[in-house]
Amino acid sequence: MKRLAVVAILLMLIAAYVGCRDDVFVEPPPSLTGDYEGTYKISVPSQTDRIEYVRWQFRADSYIMRFDTTVAENEAICCNSLGNYTLANNVDLEVIDPDLDGGIAGSACDQSLVPQGVYGLDQSTAGIVFLRQVRGDTTFEIYLEGPLN
């Protein structure tokens, strides 16, 4: 009788292991590697949204964000920047150089407004990368189209 109970318990453990093991695998998000163009927007309640057109390059684990000089009437919010990123269910941006090119010609830029920290990631639409972070009452959004190459 004891053997039958031990065999039954072993069979239940094996069935539980085989049945649950597929539930553990989580599909990683698609790679961000490539060149993009889009916007960096800062929204604060009761204020006009600030929008900067940007060109963004993601490499294996690093990125460069630059002011898009091809867009007329582009407002420089932050300086061109270089950093590393970690991709998981979100994107964690770690700034290495918050003023990559020593400013933006003809415009003032603010190093303190360079995107950094953890951003929620939405890649549900093909060719669109949407990053969003909320700090207090301020929302930071990065909307990118690409990769262009």
C-alpha cells in the first residue's frame, strides 16, 4: 500500500512538473536595434506639452539620441545624449553622456531633461516603439518609428 502511495505521489509530481514547465517561459520583447525617428514629449498638467523631434539609434546595448536638424521649428528640450539600455518588459535608460555634442547649434538644451530611468515599453504596433515614464505629475513619452534601416 505504501508503494502504491509513493508511486502515485511521484506520478503527480512528474505530471505537475511537465504541465507547468511551459508556463515559465516568457517570450523576450523584439530587439530595438536600428535607427529611428520620432518625438520626445514632456507633459505637465496645466502647461503646454513640449515636443522635440529626435533621431534615435539603438545598438546591441547602447543608444544615441540626437536633435533632428531636418525638422523646421524644432524645439530643443534636452541635449543630445549617449547611454546604455537594458531591454526586458520595459526599457531602462542609463545616461553616460547627457551632452554628447557639447550643445545643440543655435538652441539651448537642458542636460537634466535627457531621458533616463525605467520606461514602459509598447511595441504592439509594427514599426512603432513607444516608451512612457511618469514621475510625479510629469509624463515623459518617446514615440519612435522604425527601424529605418
